[in-house]
Amino acid sequence: MKRIFIYIYFFVTVILLFISCREDIIAPDNFATNVNEPILINESNSYSFVINAQNISINVINNTNFSANTSRISITIVDYSSGYVRVRIIDNQSNTRFSYFGNDDEDFFTQSLNGYVPASVGIKAVDFSGKLKIQLNRTF
């Protein structure tokens, strides 16, 4: 009787594992998303924006959830084909503290941002086609 219970428990556990696994979760650094549908992850002291863009024109400002005054921004553009993108980091006093202009492939641009709390990220794209990833993270 005990052996049957162990077999049933094992069988139910295996079935639940296979049923509950999801294959449609997209990692934030994966560009294999729907065209012109960005992925935005905005958590405490961490911000990520990823888009597979095709002739997109947008102008958005996303508030961040930062409390740290030391951070690092990383920008990657791959498969660039047209247009441009402009990224701005704005502090709590509405001052632009960082600006980036991209109109070509950028393997991995990174820069430290120290001495202020990033309050928002502005992203402007004009007829932009390419894969864009912006990451802003707290540093220690």
C-alpha cells in the first residue's frame, strides 16, 4: 500500500511539473518579441526597455522607481536600418542629466550616472527600425 502511494505521488508531481511549465515567457534581454510592442520592466532601482522596432515613431517618458543616486545605463542597438532614437535621463528637478543619440548599431554603450536620482527615462524614436535595449540599474 505504501509503495502505491509513492508511485501515485511521483506520477502526480511529474504531471504537475509538465502542465505548469510555460514556454512563452520572454526574457528582458531577448529581442524576439512582437514588432513594435515594447517590453517594459520598471522595478525598484531597476528599469529595462526592450523593443523590436520597425519604422516606429514614439515619444514616451517613463517614471522610474529609483531611490539610489548611483546607477549605470546600458544601451544596445542591433540590426539598425533606419531613423534614430534619443534617450534622456531626467532627475527629480526635471533637469536632463544624461542624453544619448543613436542612429547606428551600438554593441554595448554604458555609462555611470552618479550624484542624482534618475526620476524618469525619456525615449524618442523617429522612423526607427532596429532592436533597442535600454537598461538602468542601481550600482553600489
